Amino acid sequence: MDNTEKLKIIKVTEAARAETEDVVTREFPLTILFNDNELVTLLCTPADLGYLAVGFLASEGFITSKDEIKRLLVDDKRGIARVESTEASPLADDLVFKRFISSGCGRGASFYSAADVKDQAPVESQVRISAGGVFTLMKRFQQASELFRATGGVHSAALCRGQEIVAFAEDIGRHNAIDKIFGRCLLEDISIEDTVIVTSGRISSEILLKVARRNMPVIISKSAPTDLGVKLATDLGITLIGFVRGRRMNVYSHSERVTADD
């Protein structure tokens, strides 16, 4: 399925007005059915929909491993991802009471509560990254963002080990992009040990908790965090790095993991 569409537009400048074409990203509704229950409809970019469905379910605690997935069926014509699990989720009984619209682009939805944060164990990791390594990763990350360069209308996320990008995804929603990464890792048995997450989007509490649930020690963004995102990063032992632009960055928590360049 094509992720973009060409539209006729009128481009206006101070000097002229002309008809031309522009490329925009597609917005696509994906309804996730979990054990025949309609769980949520996500507005997303119509790529890697299976990864998105599985990543979302894993992020929200409905599944914990690939072994729990009995069947995954994606109908990209009707916009439905059906996931059948061997396990009955304890969340299923109170979905209506827990679901809320998050701060995500693309109408993010989440099922976590304050209790989830309270029960989350702090991240313990010996991972370190140099300041130069952060700048190099961000440069490679931005070079990989082909859909963003074409449309300017999506967020990106990458799983990185050392200076290498292990997995990469783009979506209109910053939450979705990260969930596509985690869904791919779960389905393809890609190890997330000793990896970091790079994202183009704002680091809010929901994003931070997604990373904490996978015991990932570092999250890097070219954008800003929220106050609650920083508080959770501090409490949960995660190094949060924001505003990575050129050769500068802000380290908001656990700066001991960011080392000086050799």
C-alpha cells in the first residue's frame, strides 16, 4: 500500500501564485481486534501494520512474547488487524475504564494508569554512549527518514546498537513509530539488549513508559520532553536526551551514561 499521495495545490509566494503538485503522507485507520474484541482504532501510516498491532499490544501489556500470539491476520483493505492470543489478558475486563486518548500525534491511545508506573522496576544497565556517538546516531537517523523528507508529515523511530541502526520505522504518530519498532523486534526475534531508542518526537510519559517496560536505558530525541517524561526518566533510571541538533544536546536525566568523546 502506498504511503503517500500526490495532490494538486496552489503555491503562493510574495511574488507569485502557481498551480503545482505536492506529496502528502497517507492517514489510515487501523482497528485492532484482540481475541475477537475490538480494542482500539489507531490513525497511522499504512505500512508495517502487523508490526504496529503487535507492538501496540506489547506496549500496553496485552502480550509479552511471540509465543503468546496464536494468529496474526492483517486486512489492509478493510483496515483490520486481528490478533489471537493463547493467553487471556487481565486488562480485558476493564478496557473501557482505562483507555484514554494520549498526547500522541495520530490520535494515540493508551491503557496504562498510575499503578503501571508505580509497579515499573527501574532500568539497570551498563550501557554508555559518548556525546559524539549521540550526534552520529542522530545524523544517521535523519538520513534514514525518507518518508519525512518526501512529505514532512511523519515521525520516525529507530532501535540502535552502538553506532548502527538495527530497526527503523516511520508513521504519522510518534507512538506508532515506536510500537512498529517493538512489534518487529518481537515478531522477528531481534534482541533489544544493550540498545537505545532514537525518536523524532516529543518524549512524554507514555513514550517513556514504553521504553522502561523493555528495560531500555537511553532514549534520544531531536525534540523536547515533557516534565512528567523527565520525572519518570529520573525515577526509572533512564537517560533522557533531547534537543539533539547539530553538535549540541540537552541531557535531562542520568547523565552518567553520557561519556566524553575519546
